[in-house]
Amino acid sequence: MNRGQQIAARVETFVRERIVPYERDPRSTAHGPTDELVQEMRGLAREAGLLTPHILADGGHLTHRETADVLRASGLSPLGPLAVNVMAPDEGNMYLLGKAASPELKERFLKPLVSGEARSAFFMTEPADDGPNGAGGAGSDPSMMLTTAKRDGNHWVVNGRKTFITGAHGAKVGIVMAMAEEGASMFLVDLPDPAIRIDRVLETIDSSMPGGHSVVTIDNLRIPADQMLGQPGDGFKLAQVRLAPARLTHCMRWHGACERAHEIAADYANRRHAFGKPLVDHEGVGFMLAENLIDLKQSELMIDWCADVLDTGALGTVESSMAKVAVSEALMRIADRCVQVMGGKGVSGDTIVEQVFREIRAFRIYDGPTEVHKWSLAKKVKRDWKAAQG
């Protein structure tokens, strides 16, 4: 086994033996597991030497291909990525800070994330009812950003509203995107801050991320100039550094969850009898499980292919869009079949199958809806056609 596979094997054993029993813990709420539960599980991971396993002791990072093995193993429980500290948005934020932050900013903001002592939030998306005539702010189209950043001496002053900010409630590190005169820019901030007000935590279909998803008002937030990430106007360029790997790591984690859901559904279909034989022997059920195997393997190969592209140093924008569409849609089919195979039990909270179904449905929207990625890919088709005409 290579390095990633060795770590993944240890993570899988840890998640199955130590974290799966927490799935019935009442500290998992509609707005995600409580920080008390997260820290308790991370304590176990720390003892096992498996906390933040994708980042090495010297600060280096596993390859994307190695990370795929580790994150798939962590995803075998919805709580697994949190326990070993590879969950969104922290994993993507750690990756970005590792690539783009100065040594001083890494010490102050990255170190507590890697140690698992702090959570983070990425403030980009804006409410759809903001803007002229309700046109909305930044969402799938980040160029519509309305949050502003204005210079004031050796500070920047940020104002605006944000929404669907995952983990803002309880986060200690924030990455705020705002539009400066030079263009979109990123800032690092300590949280909580009285200038960042959580208006409400949204009621959403998913429930795996601590703090839930918040609507936030930023009112005259003063940020020292040395807490800007990169230079003024670098925001979209830096977002691209984070974007493709973050899309793919979502695919990795939820692939593991669907693998586990399939295991549960297959066990149910082999134990449950109807009309004189096990459910699995009924073609309608058996074929659904067979299709799950196909979708799982195709998704695995798509993830590994995109990871290999990223490991060449390429941005992988096109490849990650293709992988996000293919994998999220395939995982949705798998989760849906698992629910269907298990019938009434599949829509109950007796197993994680129902939760995985909800999480994957949200995943088809998060990090870019399927339709936006297809639109982007269609534009590439047009560009390539034009280029071929000479």
C-alpha cells in the first residue's frame, strides 16, 4: 500500500470502530453536531494519531490522489470527516491558507485549524434578495458581489450581507470576500467579531456541518491591512486555488458516505424477506444494488482522474466541474436507491441512510449546482469549436 492507502486504512478502522457509535448521539442537531461533540471526537482522533491526517507533520500535504483515499475512508460516517478534521469548509480553508497565506498569517489563522482547536467559515455567498430590483449578490456568479471593502488608513472597512455561511456560528477563523476598488479581495478575521452579526441560522435539508448555515450582516468591519490574503483584487484568483480541490474533496467524503449507505441497504436486502425469498433475490431490488456498485466505481474513477490532474499542478477547473457533476449525480442515484431498497426503514432515522440522502441532495447544489457546471462546460465546447475553425 502507498502512503495514502496506509493512512486511509487506519482512518477507516477508526471511523468504523470509534465514530460510528456516535451517530445516535443527541448532540447531533438539525444545525449540525455541537462543538462539544466535535471536540470529544477530535480528542479520540488526536489520541489515535489521526487528526488532520492529510496534512503532514512538516506542514506538507498529501497528494490529491492520496487525499482521495483518506477522505473516502473518513466519509464512511457523516461524523467521520469532523472527527479527523477533514470536513468542509475547514479542509478547503486550510488548503487555501497553506498555499496563499504568509508565515505570520499561517501561524495565527492556519495553525489552530490544523490542530483541530478552531473551526472556520468562508464568507462569499450573498442573499438573493439583495441588489437592485432584488437581482441578488454573489452566488453561483461571484462577479455579482455586493459586499464592499474600502481603505481607511492602514485598515479596510467591510460592509455587506452574506448567506449560507457554513459554520459561521461558533467559528473562530473567518475568510471574508468583498469587492474593493481593485476587485474582489480576501481578508482573514478573528471570530466572533461584533461587526459580524449572525441574523439567523437557516433551516436546511442537511445537518452534518457544525454551526449550520447562517445569514450574516457585516457592519463596518475594520480589518488591518496585513490581514488581507494576497493583494487587493486577488480574490477571484485565490478562490480558484481553493475551488477545484474543494469541489473534489466534497466528492471524496460523500463517496465514502454512499459506500456506507450501500452497505446498510445491501445488508437489509439480504436479511429482509418478502414473497418467499430475500429482497436481494427480487430482480427489482438486486438490480438497484448492482447499479450502486457501478455508480460507486465510476465515481471513484472520476475522483481519482481529477485528483491526478490536480497533482500535475494544473488548476483543474474543467476537470473538477466534470467530476462534480458526474459524482454528485451518481451519488444521488445511489442514496435514492438505498432509501428505496429499505422502504419505510430507509426514510427513518434508524440508520444513516436517510441523512446521507439529505446530505447528497444538498451537495448537488453546494460548490456549484450541476446546471452551472454544465453551462460552464458548454461554454468550453463553444470555445474549442471556435478555436478549431482557425
